Amino acid sequence: MKRKVVGPDGREWIVRLVWWPRPSEGSRQSERFRTGRSRSNRNAGPIGGALFDLVHVVVWPLIFLLKIVFRRPWLIEAFIPDGAAMDGMAWKVRGLRAGRAAVEEVATALGAGARKPAPGGATEARFVPKYRNSAGYV
């Protein structure tokens, strides 16, 4: 679930429920391996990429199911994407329904001009930008 909202100051915010855990440096390396950037260097090859995809297809539904069954916290994040930096906030909330409600609550608060929205039932978490490049976060 993802919502785009424009605050009174004209900045566009993206508020979303994160379905997959935030990528670590190791998973970024795996993404390079899977997408074929390394294939040109003959490091991965087509079998390595297919194997990674197969594991990903099997593991993702399992993690999703375990998250629902064991009521693991969902990550909610709100950020302003721009070319040089990515400012944002994050919260953790238990339950998928509560996560969706928190996305709506944060989007409404940011649209109304709140600087630090606090969705009900959520705890504050550290915001980690998704991707980093030489120009900053994108």
C-alpha cells in the first residue's frame, strides 16, 4: 500500500507499507548478482540468476506468511524523494490492518502540515533510505 500526498509547503511525500525488509549491503550485492550487472563480468551466469530468482520466489511468500501468523511488526515509512537526498520518517506497527490504517493516518497528517506525525499504536523506527548512489540517496 502506497500513498502520495502533497503537504501545505508543496513538498510531495510518499507514505507506504514496506512489504519486504529494507535492503542491506549484502542484499544490494545480491540484487546486482540477480539483475545481471555481474553477468557481464561472468560472475553470476544465467544459472546463478535463475537460482537466486527461485529462492526469492520461495522465500518471499514464506516470510509474508510468517509475518502475518506471528504478528511481526510492519514497517511504515514516509519520505520526500528528491535527487540529492531522501528525508523521511519510519514507524513499526503490529498487524497488517493496523499498518494500512497507519499509512492513511500518516498521509492525512502530512497533507495537513504535521511535521512529526505519530500514528496510533506505532513505535518510531529508524528511517533507512532504499538506495544510495554517488549523488546521494535516490
